[in-house]
Amino acid sequence: MKISHLMKGITVSVFGAAMLLTGTTANAAWECKEVTFIVPYAPGGGSDQMARRLQPGLEEALGVSVNIVYKTGGGGAVGFSELHRSKPDGCTISNVVVPNVIISSQGDGVGYKPDDFAYIGMTESSPGALMVPQDSPYQTIEAFIAGAKEKPGMLTVAGTGGSGADRWAQLEEVLGIETTYVPVSGGVGKMMPMLAGSHIDGATTGANHATKHKSIVNAILVAGENEVETLPGVPTSPEWAYVITWGIMAPPGTPADIVEELNAALNSAASQPEVRDALINGGYVTHNQTVEEVNAFMAREIAKLSN
């Protein structure tokens, strides 16, 4: 698999409007006047969408404003490192994206390990999808395979996050093709314009993004065994083990009672009907986890992906 570097990461810091709300009184151990929510990817991507869906419910449950801050770059490593350095008082949280947080930790000098963090809970997941521009000559997976075999290494496929190259290499092997992989820093929000403008031949990300951006892309393959309801008729690949899971985590050393407090607030926010409806209609699978359950999930994923 060849690799072409077309884009560099950007770092943007944007604060959401602070809005002080009255709500449930937090545990005495949790004494935050506001919460900083780090999004480690650019605006418009899955992590940004997740943060904005949860923001109102978290503010209601915690009784303080939740301010979204973008810390992008390094396939999420910049934001994850920022959280790692933050005070473990529950006043700073971040998206966690699996497998990205695990794969990115294997880079040189990132300064964190995936088992360092205090995991709050996972809220949603989505199988991977291979997408092409709407005006692409490869509107089926069969056509894409034929084109790649006719021109080995010439078709370009983009991906995001520290694990993007590994995800695509796996599917290349399954399909028996060779392409040029294009790593995109900054998240899906940076990748979709490349697809819309036909600057690349394809891209891999969650089926949720293929659902959201139906006006500019067509999904031609979905990972796993099950068809995605929002992408009817798109073929599946059981051999392609690619699932993205989103949640929230806190800095290393965050006390257990604060983690439990944040877990309760997260599950309350994620259980709001408008949030669940948006997830289901957007091509996600929803989750509601205890702290014990999210820790068990992360232990399995870390063991699986750290080898």
C-alpha cells in the first residue's frame, strides 16, 4: 500500500458559548464551575457531532455549562495528550474514539497509553463504510475492485485517525487490490470536501458519515455481517473488521466517585429521546454502559489492538 500525504493537520481552539444552567446538584467531590469538553478532531466530524448532541443533556445533568474546545491533529493524539495533562478533577473531559485512542498511542512521543485514562462510558458505534463520490465511475464494489486491478496503485483512498491506514490495508487484503492511501488529519470534516470535489477515488469512515452525506457520496461497502438500515442495499463484508465506537473519558487519576458522577450524567444525556432518535436515524448503534462495562470493553479492545 502506497501512502500519499496531501493534507496537514490543523489546530483550532473554539469555545462554545457558555450558558450557566441550573440542574441536578453534583456530588460534593465534583466542584466544577464549568466543564471543558475536548474534541480531538475538526468541526463537522463524528466526534464534534457527538459532543454537540450531548452538550445540552450534560449541562442539564451537571448543572454547569459545557464548553466545547477543538484540539486537532495527529489522528486525535493532540487532543488525547491535552486531556492526559489535564487536572483529574472531572472538569475536563474528552471524546474517546476506539480504535483511534489505542492506535494513536503507539506513535512516537505522544506521552499517553490507552489504559491511562478514566473511561466514563461509550454512547454509540458505527460499522465502517467505503464511499465514493457521486460522479465516480466506480458505483459498485465490483466496479471499484475492477478499476483498482486495472490500475494497481493508481486509485486513491482517504482515511482519518491514527488507525485509518490499518483499516484500509485490511480491506485491501480482503479485496485483493492495491491503492494509494491518503491520510487526512483533522477528521471527516476535512475529508468530505475531497470526496465532494472528486479529488480522491474513495474514502473509509463510519457508515454514519455515509448516511449523513448521502447528497455527495455513495456507500459501496459496509463492514461486518449486518446491513445498515440507513444504507439499504449496500453490500456487507464480514471479513472487514472495522467498527468505530465513541464515548467520553477523563484524565488519568480521576477519582472513582467523580467517574461515577460523570457516567450518570452521560447516560442521562445519551438517553434523551431526541439524542437516541438522532443516533438511530443517523446510522448508529446506541450504547448505555456502567463504568464497569466500559472498563471491560476498553480492556478487550486494548488487548486486541495493542499487539
